[in-house]
Amino acid sequence: MSLKQEKMSVSFHEHWTPAKDGLRLYWREYGADSPLDKTPLLCLTGLTRNAKDFHFLAKRYAGTRKVICPDYRGRGLSEYDKEWQHYTPYIYTEDMQCLLAACGIERVVVIGTSLGGVVAMVLAMECPALLAGVVLNDVGPVIDTSSLRPIIDRLGADRPQTDWDGAVRETQRMFPNLVLPSEKAWLAMAQSTFRAGTDGVLHVDWDVNLFRPLREETSFTDLWLEATVASAFQALGPVPTLALRGETSDVLSRATFERMADAKPDLVRVTIPGAGHAPHLREPQSLAALDCFLAMV
């Protein structure tokens, strides 16, 4: 398959906003031209992902609310950071606060996949009045660092591909626990994972330096310390929250998922059959859960 990429139907506006340190952040705005009567959505991706992942979901809800889909610094069309030490959940959280302020949004519902869920929890600690609701997609208050090591090994290097067939195979290798329904879905996943470079080949669409803080033992411990993330989860106490878990997830264990309900009795929990880390949010069970939850917030 050639390097020519299928064009995504345009249904969003593109924006760039400076972060606190001046770095340019890219974000998509859906629903700007619709009559809006519901709280805006902020869709936050996993560790290496970008705004393209939420295109389907954003179009689904853009008829009744504004949907904001950003690229974290170092991903997609956002500027790469020359200081790799800034690739931390705390900086990403600060970036999202700057972005929402630039949008004039004072209250939001966050849909956070993996790292995006961690950012949502940190937002709950730092600015609780901002959150009208949170969806945690396959992430919780305990993060098993042993599950991160294989992720770092798979995603922490750029392995250029000469065509989209190769990119699909490499995407499947990088995300072995992702369950997608068709070859077309895997091609779409590859097209949101790779970008065409000026050298005529395909490269991963993120700064591989974003893994450097995770490779540093001290930073690794500081970033993912269980007590820190657990405290962030506790901050969700008054916030309506939906938690999704892939049935075979190696990041959010079944035991942690059960303890989340003990810690937050009003937590809405849904397990997505057959899904690993993380559910791609097009599964019928995911969409049903999201529709029901978002109807209330």
C-alpha cells in the first residue's frame, strides 16, 4: 500500500495555543457550529496517541456539545519539547489548563484514556471546580510499573516504515493488546500512529524522547508512585465518574477495579468484553456506557 493517506472527513476546526512556557499546542474543536446545550468534552489520549484517536467519538457528540481534542506536547501536530524532562503528567495537566483558559471553558467533562485518565485525576486535585464529570478509560489509582516496561520497549524507538502495509504490521506489534474489528480499522490506527516524513518514509507521530523520564529510575518512581496516583483518584470523590476496563487489561487489574468501587461507591464501572489495554471506545458496550453517562453530565 502506498504512502498516500486516506483523508479524514473534515468536521472540526484546527487551533494552536501557547502553553505556559510558550510551546505551541495543537487542538481540534468539534461542535463549534452546533447549538450547544451540554457541558464541553475534553478528550485526552494515551501516552503516545494524538487527537485523531477521538475523531469518531467527537463527531458522535458534537451535535450537542463542544468537543476539544488536543495533542499533548511532543505528539501529533503539537510542538516537540527540547527539554525532555517536561514530558510528565504534571506538565500535561498544566498545558490542559492553559488550553481550556484559551478556549474560555470553565467547566468540562474529561474522557481520559490511560495517561489521559491520570491527567484527569490530577486536574481533580488541582482545579476540582473545573470537572463536571470524568471517564477513566482503563486506568485507575494503582499503576503497575512492571506493565509500563514492555510499553516503553515497544514504543520508545522510531522504526520507520516504507509503506502503510508495513506501518499496519508495526502498529499491531506496538499495540499487541489492542483489539480492532477489521483491516480497515487497523489501517486507520496506523494512520493515526505514523506520519510521512520529509525523507519519504513513515515515522511514529511522537517524540521518542517523551520516554526518557520513564527510563530514569528517579523520575519513574516520582511520576508513577502509587500513593500519588491514589491521592489523585481520591480527588474524584465528588465528581461523577465512569470507569471502563478492558476485560484482559494488563494495566488496570481486576482487583484494582474492584477496589475503585469500594473507594468511590457511586463510581459507574463497565468491563468491555474481549478488550485489552485500552478499549478503543467504538465497542458497542463502550458507546452504550458513554451515551448513558454523558446524558447525565
